[in-house]
Amino acid sequence: MTFPHLPPEIAELRERTRRFIREVVVDAEPVPGGRLDQATRDRLQAAAKEAGVFAPLVPKEYGGQGLPVAHWSPILQEAGYSPIGPAALNCMAPDEGNMHMLNLIATEEQKKLYLAPLAAGDVRSCFGMTEPHPGAGSDPAALRTTAVRADGGWSIDGHKRFTSGAVGAGFCIVMARTPAVDGSPEGATMFLVDMTNPGIRVGEAIHTVDRSIDGGHPHLYLEDCFVPDDAVLGEVGLGFRYAQVRLGPARLTHCMRWLGLARRAHDIALDRAAKRELFGGPIDSLGLAQHLIAESVIDIETSDAIITKTAALLHSDPKAGSAMSSVAKVHCSEAIYRVIDRAIQICGGDGVSDGLPLAQYLNEVRPFRIYDGSNETHRWAIARRASAGRRAAVQAGERYLGDAVVGRDGGA
């Protein structure tokens, strides 16, 4: 894994992170299919603080490394080389995305109450957006959870599901539909809700194939959940706008972390192919295996390139970066799955056993094609933007190229 042209301080942080993951975290991994226990998480986070690699994306004033978005990828790929690496470094979803959003739009008091303990690893958080049908899933406009004005605050009612990290979380950022009040538009609003609030309840667990996110993906119920006015995150009615502040970068950090895991799977396959002999020689001397290896290198390198481009855009033009994050999410989620799947194929029967962690890696990355908006929804949005952009260019004077030329020499 090489990252040329990194500033010296970023290159040094990347090297520290690399050593910490490979020398400390890998040996603490649970067995394939297991979950990281709280005691091990606490121990690793304390060690990460001591090593100076904790909370890489968090501003320095809150105890993090203060990385700019353009340099997130080298560090998060190193963290993602272990499935528990992001949790050890406090840069795992949903906390990482929540910290990013809180830093951008929370009040100073909200930062003190919610961002500071989250950045320190003292609490975990969750994000309440997804709902049972016919509520919000890949279509946020279908949001059915509501919040109405109450004396001195708001009363929230609704049912969420796939609320990643909810079990054991300290607070939830809840998306709810709000009416037009006090000059604010009708729309969605974000609320900071403590999980000790009597109006919020963690419900049934949803048993999914992935294991790396602490707190699972359970149902969440809000019934006459009263929160004061100062629980509003940002402004009333602007929740969908703030969601883009969170979701664009969050899609990309998923790509970065999982690409690190794909590199781990590829290394396992390369080691296996170099040592295991079939038909009179090592596997990596066989043409079919070489094809699988080459295809994985191509998927890794193209994913790395599109992540780098998207990160640069998020820094220079957040709107364009958010649009490009859809392209990155679709490409990377599918390419990373292919890399791990090929690694399993190269490793044969051991690849689908728990003797190697590859089958669990495949389980970890498979949901990413659904989480953060299904790939089909992103493809729809990508196509609409492409068509609209070309129409606008033609209307602005670019030559229209879609008509066939009649009578061209040699034509049919």
C-alpha cells in the first residue's frame, strides 16, 4: 500500500497507524463471526491514544488527529486492514459520521455535551433515519417519524429500524418530519435524543450477517418522546440538507475502511497462492490464479483512485463531492466484494471455513451495497445527474451529437 506525495506529518501518522493495527489490533481480533467485546475495545482505544493514532478524523481540540478530508483515505485504509481497527481508533460508523456532522453544525453547548464524549470514546451513538415500510429507506422523502411542538420543546413519535449502534449507545440523532413553525419551513429536522429519555426504546434486534458495528442494527421506538428546544441539531426544517453533510463523507469513509479490509483479504490470498502447491507448482504460477490476482489488483487500484478523487472534491466542492460519493460508493462496494470473493476462491475450501477470516469479511462488506442507499438508488441518481448535465450543456451552446448523419459516404 503506497501513498506518494503525503505531507511528512500525514505519512508519519499513516506509518504509526499501520504498525498499531498490525502489531496490536490484529492479535486482538475475535474469532470469525464474533463481536468485539467492550473490555477489549476499551483496552485498544486506550492503547491507540497512547500510540497517538486515536480519532484520526476528529479535530485536535477534541483529542483527535485533525485530519483534513483529502488525507482521510491513507489512514482509514490502514485502520480497515482489521475489521476491528476502526472501532479501536474511534473512526467506525455510525460514530465517525455523527462526529463529523456534530463538528460542523452543533452549537458549542451541544459539542460539549455530545461531541466531546463521543470523540473521547466515552460513549457511542446512533443515527435514526431508516424506518419500516412504507417509511424512509433509500428514499428519505418517505420519512414518517414526526415531531410536533410541545411546551418548551418537541414531542417525537415514530418507529426506526436498522438503527446501527443503538444497543448501548449514549444518544441518537433522530430524523423527524416537522411542520412549518415560527418561520421555519416544513420538512425534516434532526434532534439529539439521549437514550435515557423515557420516550425512546430499543426494540427487537435485527440479525444481520455483519458483526463489526458495535450495538447491532435494532428497531427503535419513539413514543411521546419529549426533547427541549436545545435538542434541535442545526435549524428546524433543514434536516435533509444536513443529512447530505453527513452522508456524502460517510459513504466515502465506508469505502476507505472496506478497501483496507479488501487489501487484507488480497494479502491472505497472495500468501496462500505463493505457498500452496497444485499441479507441480505454487498456485500463483497458474494462469487461472494469476487472472484472479490481476483482477483484484485492478479493483483495488481503481477503487483507491476514485476515493482519492472524491475526497479531493469533498474538500474543494462539497456539492460535487457528494455527487461523486455515489459513484465511489457503487464502484467500491462492488469491487471490494469481488476482491474478497476472489481471495476465497484462491484459498479453496479453507476460504469458506472459519479457519480463515475471509468468509466473515465477505459478510461484513456485502451489506454495503444496501446500506447508505442501495446501489440501485445511487445508479438512478447518477444517471439523472448525467442526463441533466448533458442537457444543460447542450442548451448552453455545446453541439448536439445525437443525430445520425444521412447520406454519409460509406454509411449503411
